[in-house]
Amino acid sequence: MDHANDEYEVVLRSRPGGPAILGAWSRPETADRRFMEWLGRYGTPGVVLTLTATVDGETYPVRRWTYDSGLQEFTAI
């Protein structure tokens, strides 16, 4: 199976629905590492951090973090 078009995106919002800073990578390891770096750097009350994977044209949630809910794992990458 060719995964050349797969994309892994990390989105950081200062509040739910607020403006976003995002990064997209073709390697899941890079996106996962960036998610954890951003969590360590920006993980404060109000922040919403998400990691999604787009594989074979379908987008899946992988991780989500909020101060109130902590880290939620949805799908392994």
C-alpha cells in the first residue's frame, strides 16, 4: 500500500475554536514528536492541541489535549 500522500497534522489553538497554528508532515513520527514538543511548550489552560492523520484520503483523530481533559488517544499512528 502506497502511503506517499498520507499527512499528519498538528493544530494548536489558544482556545476552542480560536485562531490556529498548524504544521503538517508526511511522517507520523515527526508529527508525534512535534505534538509532544508543543504540548510541553504551550500546554496551558485554554489551549487545545490536536493531531490528526489523513490516510488514503480519510482523516482520523489521533490525539487531543486540553488542560481540563488531559491527553486523549484515539488512533495509533
